[in-house]
Amino acid sequence: MEQGSLKSKTVNGVIWSFVERFSVQGVVFVLDLIIARIIGPDKYGLIALLAIFMSVSQVFIDGGFSSALIQRKERSDTDFSTVFYINLGISILTYIALFLAAPAIAAFFNQPILASITRVYSFNLVLNSLVAVNRTKLTINVDFKTQSKISFYSAVLSGIVGVGLALLGYGVWSLVVQALVLAALNVLLSFYYVRWFPAATFSVQSFKSLFSFGSKLLVANIISAAYAKAYDLVIGKKYDETSLGLFSRADKFNQFASSNISGVLQRVSFPVLSAIQDDDDRLRRAYKKYMQISALVVFPLILGMCGVARPMIEVLLGQQWMGCVTMLQILAFAYLWDCVVMVNLNLIYVKGHSDYVLRLEIIKKTIAFTILAISLFFDLTIICCGRVLYSIIAFYLNTYYTKKLLDYGFWDQLRELSPILFMSLAVTGIGLTVSWLVPNAYVALAASLVLCPVAYVVMCIVFKVNAYSELVDIVKSKLNGLKKN
């Protein structure tokens, strides 16, 4: 892949992936806020109780095959069809297992309504398995424009259904139906736009070849997903659904800023960088740019949100949700490093070392579950602080292999990211100051939304941040291209 082609494909992929993620997630986020405001923390927490089962099940269904297809340079239609049937078969078996386990899940959390919710909600797993290969094909082609259409239409229509049901008093079932409608629309639109259907063929050889790479990612991703949702499990069990609802909402605010941007860069960079995986010099340069631009956007968003948490929660969700403010602010410092951790992991994927990924996950999550177990002796604030400690450890451990593969280790990365970090902390200070000085939540939020981004841009210009200049050049180049067309 030539340099110009690589840059063009990356820019187009990032732009459309941002459109897909933030148009869809923006709609979902807003509609989710509306539903959360209507039904309250207790009902909202019921769905969060199922998160660990759904998350681990979804990872198990994929089995790492999607990543294996993307990492492979040559793929046949037999490979795609084989993966489709594997995903579908495992999803059906998983759904049956959850259907039968529903009464036990409900009894574990002492929430009888969870039995029926589990049996209906978990059907999403089967629906999602039907579109996994179509999404993989679009990702391989860096075609996030089509993905943006599919996801946006599905999100808007399902969101309208969810809000309507919430207003009609259906409570937690409004979230269940919304999720099912979203999955069903994704299936219909995916096959309509992609026009790929599985052939009547299954290759054992293809399965073995893909599984040799994907199996290690499967185990690693299951461990990672189990840890990510373990907090929901233990908080729901130790406390109550209201506490879990508050924690889950605080977590989702941070996820919206961090995971979406990190996810965009991961989705685009994986197929693009896989194409140059044998050219270490080009790979190192591209990898550094991805990391710095990711931090340039994620750090101020996460820490800025930390600064305006109080007025933001009061305006968007109301007084009944104010209990999540402190948790949101603490968790911001955990999600701060997620983008860096993901970019580092992505490099290991690109170089084809799924064994390194598995080894890292085992070590990291052993430490993570130990921290979680210790923090359970304290309150929710300490539990959130444990997440922060783990995120820093994860960042450090991931860089062991980036140092080994491309000679770009922890201290190199921290030194290059530190200017962005300090500017973002200044944005936090501005937000906290405004929130403290201005008692009216609406005025405080509006003032912060103006002052924080302006201050950040000014600092980027004054301190001549390279990543900012790169990003501005990319935006200008794309805008000039659109004008010519």
C-alpha cells in the first residue's frame, strides 16, 4: 500500500467511522438519557445486572474469528461462510443456555423479574451473530460510510420505540424492546446494504486456520469482558439495583467519550496497519500518530467531563441521579488511559502476536481481580479508585511488548503524551472552578462548554502541539478535497 493510499484510506476511514460512532452513539446516548430520566436508577440497574452475561456471551460467540479475518491478508468466501455458521451455531447454543439459566440468574440477584427479562433480552445474541461477518467485511474494506448508515437508521428508529414505551410506563421493558428492535434493524439493513449471503459451505481447514489465531484472542477477550462487567456483578450483588444504576450511568458517560473514540481508531487502524505489518519503520510512525491524535481528543473530553460533572448530571438527568457525580469523576481517570491501552494492544494484533495478547490479559486481569477483591471491603468510591489504579498498571504492562516489537516503551509514550495530559488537567480545573463559582447548573454547564474547548485549543496553539497541527492539516486537506468535488 503506497503512502498516499494509506493516508487517504486512513483519513476516510476515520471520518466515516467517527460519523458512524458519534451519530449512532450520540443518538443512543441522548435517547438513553431520556429513558434513564423517565424510569430512574433502580429500573436502569436491572439491565446492568445482565451486562456481564451478555458481554461475555457476545465475545464467546465471535470467538476471535472476526479479528482473524481482518488480520489475514487473503480471505476466501469459504472463510467468511465458515465464520458465519460458527457464529450462528454458538449464538443459538448460548441463547439456550441463558434461557435455561434465567431463573438461577434472577434468584442470584433476588430479582424475580430478571428471569423473563433474561429470556427476552438475550435473544439479541442470535440477532447480532447474523451481522458479524457483514460488519467484518465492511471493516476490512474500511467502509465505515455504509456502517454509519446502517447503525444510524437502526439507532434512531429503535430509540424512538424505546422512548415511546418509557413514556407509556413500560419501565425496564422499554430498554429490552429497544435493544431487540435495534438488533433486528441492524440485521435487515446490513444484508440490504452489504448484499453478502453465506454460501452453503463449511471448511474445517478454514476453521482450524482462523482458530489458531482467534482462539487466543477469544480467551483474552473473554477475560477482558468478564472483568469489565465484573463490577456490575459485584455491585449489584453487594449493594442494590439503585447503586448499580448510578455506577452504570457514571461508567457509560466515560465510555461514551473514551471507548467510542478509541474504538474508531482501533477499527480503522487495524485493517490499515495490517497492510503494512512487515514495514516496521512505517508502522512505528503511523502507530505513534494514532496514539497521539487519540490522546489529543480523548484526554480533554474525559477530563473536561470530570470538571463539569455536577452541573452536567443535574441538567441531563435530574437530582435523582446526583449520586453518580463522584463516581463519574473518579472513573474519568480510569478511562483516560483506555485509548492508549487500546492502541498498544492494536499494535500487537497487527503484528500477529495473539499469544502476547493472551499472556498480557492473564497477567493484567489477575492483578485487576485482586484489586477488585480488596476494594470490596470498602465503599463504592474506593471500588472506583481501584479501577484507576488498574488502568495505570495496564498501560505500563502493555508497553512491554510495544517496546519489544517497535522499541516504543512506557517512558517514551508517557513523555510524548504528557503535554496533552497537563493541558487536559488544566481544562478539568476550569470546569471545576466554573461549577463551584456558578450555582445555577444550566449557566455553569453552558459557560464550561464554551470556556473549556477554547482554552484547550489556545493551549495547543501556544505550546505548538504536533498532534494538534497534524489533526488540523488532516481536516483542512479533507475540507479542500470536498470543495473541489
